[in-house]
Amino acid sequence: MTRLFAGLASVLATLVCCSAALAIDYPKKVFDATYEITSPSGPSTMRMTSDGKGRMRTETHSGGSKFVTIADYPNLASITLLEAQKMAMKGKLSADSYQGSETADMKKKGAKDLGSKVVAGHPCHGYEYSTAGKFLTQIWIGNDIDWFVQSTATLPTGKSVTTLKSYTTKAPDPTLFSMTPPAGYKVSGQ
């Protein structure tokens, strides 16, 4: 259980760096990306999908557990599903919940320019910024996909490195963005 929550903390830190907004901002493109994450709590995988209409899904497998967060930015709502515990936690998003992983988002944050390099086979431009003065993040955004290819977050527990393994602009199945908890899940929150 401790490993699950450590993995969840690591993924949430990744989402903070990767998930900008005045009047509700969100990714305007459709994509389906998979990542590998290395962190002090162990390896994990993450799949991020966007329907281009303000709904994002992040599915993480860590330490034998699976959890899913679905964000509906236009409706300022989210749900997190913990599969092993059969638990669904509903939440509210604020207008600035989406922190962005595109070049324009880095400029809004006033991120330090790190220059260019190739990361995971993608020509990238790098940025560095601090979130709430607590987490230092370096992020490399693919020039070809304008989405993050790699991020390194320095956390109190150590470094978490998230690296892109696959990326497609094929539209994900719309049912992936359902805000209705699966049958048998205990619901908490809003």
C-alpha cells in the first residue's frame, strides 16, 4: 500500500508538471501517449490520452496496482479510480488546474530555456521551472509533436523521470473518458 501511494505521489508530481489556464485551458490536440517512469518507489508505466475537447485520461500501473485519473476541464471535474481498492474519488478542478506540457505553456510559466537536444528519438527543446517552490522540473518537449517527451521532477523523495515510449494522434476510444465509476466502486468526494 505504501508503494502504491508513493507511486501515486510520483505520478501526481508528473501530472502537475504535465497536466495552464485562464478561461480553462487544456490540450487542443488528440493524442495517445505511453511513458515509462523511474522513481525511488520503483518503475511504473503511464498512458496519457486527450480527446482534444478538454478531456484527459491518465492511466498508471505501479507496483502491481492500477489507477486512473480522468479530468474534464470544461466541466471542472475529475475522477480518480483505484482499481485494487475498488474506490472512486470525485473532485473539482479549478480554472488553472491544467499546467500544460506544450511550448506555449512553458512560456506562460516563465520557464528557463535549456536549449535543444534529441530525447527518445525526438528533436526537443528543454525548459526548467519550479512548481510552488517545491518541485524542480526539467521538461523536454518534442518539436515534432509539441508535447512532452521527457520530464525529470526533483521531489523530496528523489528524482522521478518520465520518458515517452509511444505517441499517436489516433483518436482514443471516447468511453475512456467516462466520469461514471465502474459498478462496485465505492465513491467518495464531490
